[in-house]
Amino acid sequence: QVQPVESGGGLVQPGGSLRLACAASGKSFSDYAMAWYRQGPGKQRVLVATITSDGSTDYQDSVKGRFTTSRDNAKNTVYLQMNSLNVEDTAVYYCNRYPAPFWWSWGQGTQVTVSS
């Protein structure tokens, strides 16, 4: 069973940037649509961004224009570039396949904290 490994989180001031990475094993990674999700304190996990196998992307309205997702299929890795971060972006960020019926086991996620 594949379990993604997320990295790149940390503490950043409002207005700052972070780049998250998610590595996943498997020979068919390039065939899969992938997504980033986040779970804020006391909140449910929600979809943030998606990227199809051919690189088409879509974003939750609250992150459009600030977040960019990309993928490197040679490295079995997807990325989430996050700019102009604000306190509402504080959450644990996860990646997984998209959509839900195809989910792998969830990884540990990576904590992003936006605070001054």
C-alpha cells in the first residue's frame, strides 16, 4: 500500500512563502491525478489543489493566485508552492491521489504554521 511522505512545512510569518513536497512510491505515479489537502485546527480535512496526470491544475478559491501545484513524475513527487501566506493557511497539509475513491493510506502530513 502506498503511503505518501509530505515535507517542507514549518513556521512562517504572514506574507511569507513555503514550498511543500510529497513523494510517493509506485511505477504508475505519472498516471495518477494528485491533490493537496489541509486540516486546520478543529476543522475537517479539505481539498486545496489538484493536478492531473498531464499537469492541469485547479485550486480552492481561498488559495487561487497564491498557491501553485506542480509535479515531477521522474521523481514521483508533487509540490505545493505557497506564497502570501496568512494565518488562515495554518494547517497540516497532506497529499494523496484524487479523487477520493482512489485514496492511498494517508501520510503523516506536514505542519504549516503562519504566525507573527
